[in-house]
Amino acid sequence: MTASYAQTEQTYAEKLGWKKGDRVIILHVDDAGMSYDSNLGAIKAMEEGIANSVSVMMPCPWVPGFVKYLKQHPSVDAGLHLTLTSEWQDYRWGPLTGKPASPGLVDKEGALWPNVAQVVQHASPDEVEAEIRAQLARAQEMGFEPTHMDSHMGTLFASPAFMERYIKVGIEHKIPVMFPGGHNTAIFAQLAEEAVADGQIKKGQAFPPAAQASQFRQAGQMIWQAGLPVLDDLHNTSYGWKLPAGVKPTNENLRKMKTEKYIQSIKALKPGVTMVIMHCTAPTEVFQYISGSGESRKGDMLAMMDPALKKAIEQEGIILTTWRELKQRRDKAGK
């Protein structure tokens, strides 16, 4: 399905004014606002590296610090990392709507549920929409106008009803929403690998089903018709990249491994607009007590700062863009 689509259909990159065959990417840092370390890593990845977009977890403790940075650097491409889960064991946050208004979003600790399946099981679409609106309202009240919205841990894509509300709020406020509505080569390959690992399908079996793939394309077309930009693809595998067994997690080893993986992945991208997701963190001595993912996140940050990655992107003829530019190009493209 994806191969024939790529050959016969105009990409969203072309609709946005780029040439046929152009590979256009957003190097996007998730999880700003989650911790001091997350803020520092995102800033270093953008200021000292080639990352060029970021999104903020509005229910989290270090949001004020990052929003102050955004006010001092208004050209930064920053959106909302809409947050409906609180996944760490000892470091947690609750919904902005509060437990009385949104009991289905809250666990026994008074925090958001630790995983996506629990949100789908317990939360209603109305509660999800109210929380999306509350997170947007907090940003705007703080003087932060987001360039886009996306979904922490993909929760808003785990339920058709949640996804509908996410798109609805984006269209209503004319804020671009992260949505892969094109050929989806990279993201469907990732979903297939995960489905094989979970035992849902056998290796080599098509995934997602044709009907689901068609639904993504139809939703993308609806978003486009509403005047918002749409992604051709989404790359979201870097969180799982690990050092080989026995290799020490030194800065040099982490940088080299992540840089090589990013270069391989970027070279394999198909034409169109692709958002490449990463989690850049500069871990202090405290971060180990928040999450065991510090090494992976530090590797992402170091890769973004590696001149070898910048050189490879230039040699491949890759075009870097931002959500702000996508929206400007969509406005220019008209109906």
C-alpha cells in the first residue's frame, strides 16, 4: 500500500511547495518541561546542535522555566506535548483539569495513569478533550502560543475517539496537529515491528490493516482541507536504540551509536515531510531517580550536537523545516 502510494500520489511536501522527491524533516525534541534536565537537554540540542523543534509537557513541574526561555527566544518552534500519562514511579504529575472534574484520568496516587492502555480503559473522550483544552489554556495564559500540538506516548492515537477530539481542538484553534497522513513508510514499519514483538501478527504480515491505513489517509485529508499541514511520515524509533551488550555508556559511545543510527534512518527516509522524534536530556545526578532512560536521552542530545550528523544531512540533500514554516506554507497554499 505505502509503496504504490509513494509512487502515484503527490506528497504533502509537494502540496506545501517543495519539489517532487524532496525529503523534508523536522528534528523534534519531546518532553520539555518534564524536568530541569529535559529543559537543558532540549536547549543544548537546539542551540549547540541541529534540533529545530520542541514540545512542552504542560502538567509538569519545570514548565515555567522552559516558557521563560521561550519568551527570551521567540523564534523557537515550540508546541504542546499533550500529556495524558505520568509514567515514572517516583516523579509524577496530575491533570490540569483536576481529579474532581476528570476522575477517569487519575490513578490512586492522584496522578495521570502510568500507561496508555489504562488511559484508554478509564478516561472518557470528554475528559480527554477537557484536558487538551486545559493544557492549551495554561500555555496561552503564560504567554506561550504553540506552533503545533502532538501526543506524549502516542496516547491520543490509541483511541479513535481520543484522536477525533485532538484533531477537533487543533482545527478549532488553527493549531497544526502532528498527524502522519501520507505514505507513512517509517511509522507503519515501526508499528509492524511492535505488533510482531507483541505477538499480534507474524513477521512479514501487513500492518496496520488496510482499513486502518486508509483511515489515517482520510483523516490526513480532512486535516488538510481544514487548512492545517499534514505529515507524510513519522519517525519514532530512537528511544529504543541501545548500546550493544558490554559497551560502556560513555559520552563518546552514546554519541557515536546514536549519530550512526540517525544517519542510517535519515538516509532511508522516503520523499515527503517527516517528523523525527527524539528525547534530548542533559542528565544531572537527579535524573536517575526520575527515569532509567537518561543514557538514551543523553545520546540523542549528543547526536544532535555531532557535526557528523549535520554533514550527513547536508550531503543527503535533506531539507530542514519547522512546524511554524509548515503552517506558513499551508496558509500560502490556500484551499
